[in-house]
Amino acid sequence: MNIHPTAIVHPKANVGADVTIGPYCVIGEHVAIGAQTELASHVCIEGHTEIGRCCRISPFVSVGTPPQHLQYKDEPTKVCIGDHNIIRENVTINRGTGFGNGTTRIGHHNFLMAYTHVAHDCELGNHIVMANAANLAGHVSVGNSVVIGGLVGVHQYVRIGEYAMVGGCSALGRDVPPFVRAAGGYRAQMFGLNTIALRRHKFSPVRIETLKAAFELLFRQRHRLQEAIKLAKNTYGDSTDVLSLLTFLESTSRGICQVSSRELDDDEE
């Protein structure tokens, strides 16, 4: 354990082996930090916060602070962060709320770039990239292997499905299904599959072509959504990827973002 003499670490904090805590960090009473995690200078971690192993946390990061919500009454809610996360300068992560699920949760191997914000009760999976100044409002859910561009704003309760990509400077007010690309200013639209990411993640050509055909059926053939879901189940019901997409669509509460009339070329991603 390597703790700089200017750091303030509560004696009851649970600090693992080989943790580095840099100058002027402040670590609260109910904080647990996993082995080999490194905190640079001026990091503040408070509340009931758990941080996993081998994370890298840059200067002026704030984790576990109270949620930005007027109904919060200082309930003992949590932040849980997994292993091997990179959290860059000035990132803010708020703890959950008593009227939400009580925990803001971030998985493993995520990269949160400078000035990103993760609000109360958010649920983030694994291998997510959030570019500079992307902001998640409360209760947002983000699936595995999602990329969120810089200056993106995500409305509360919105879900972003696995392997999706959201282009920079977009505003999301509705759910983004798995496997797709979405972008746009005031309200983002879908622009087809996120094919580059699917190839990078070793999706076979057959899987990608099946998802493309299902996307066309669901969003471009002018069927009502419920009718399109039934057709897709009958046509592509043996594809676990399509079934995952359909399950996401059937469980939406905010609705699905609209589809654009055109495709983006891969070099426009």
C-alpha cells in the first residue's frame, strides 16, 4: 500500500493490497478499494462505494457523492465499480437513490474519458467507452461493448443495448436497440447496424447478414412495431442475436429512437 502523506484516508476504509493513493486524495469511511488500484492526485471517494481491482483513476475524479435529485434524503445508497476500469480526469459518479435501485453500478474493463458523468442508479455493463463529456442522467442502462461519443446527453431511464454506438453531440430521449448505430443533434436516429463493431467482436458474416435483414424488417418496411416483432420471430427465431434484439424492443418503456431514411457509410462512424 502506497499512500501519499497529504492524502486523507479514513481509518475504517477498506484499502486492498498494493493500492496507490496519490496526493490530496480523500477516502471516506465506507469506501472499499480493491488490490492494485491506483488513484492519482485530488481524487474524492465517499459514501458506500466499492471499487474493484486494477482500476486507474485520474486527478479530480469524484465518486460516491450524493445524487443530484431533490428527493434524495441521505439514504445509505451505493456505488459499485468493477475491475480494470480507467476513469479519467474530472469524471463524476453519483451514488444511487432510495427510490431507485439503490446502487449505481459499473462493470469491468470500461473506459470513462474526461468530464463524463454517470448519474444515480445507472447500470453500466462491461467494455464500454464513454468519450469526453458524455453525460448519463439517472436510471440509464448501458449494455456491454457500447461506445458513446463525446458530448452525448442521455435522458433518464433510457437504455442503450449491447454493441450499439452513439455518435458524438447526440441527444438520446428514447432507447437505442442492441447492435445499431445512432446519431443526431436534438434527437438521435438509428442509421443501421454498427457493423464495424460487430466485425471487431468477431461476429461472423452470417450473423451480421441475419441482423441486417432483421433490422430492415423491423424498422424499414413500415410495419407497426408489434407486427414487425412477430414477423421477425417467425422468420429469424433461430438467431439468438435477433431474439436478444426482440426482447429489448418488447421491454421498452420510453420507446425506440426513430430510424433514419438513409444508411451511414462505415467511414462516417
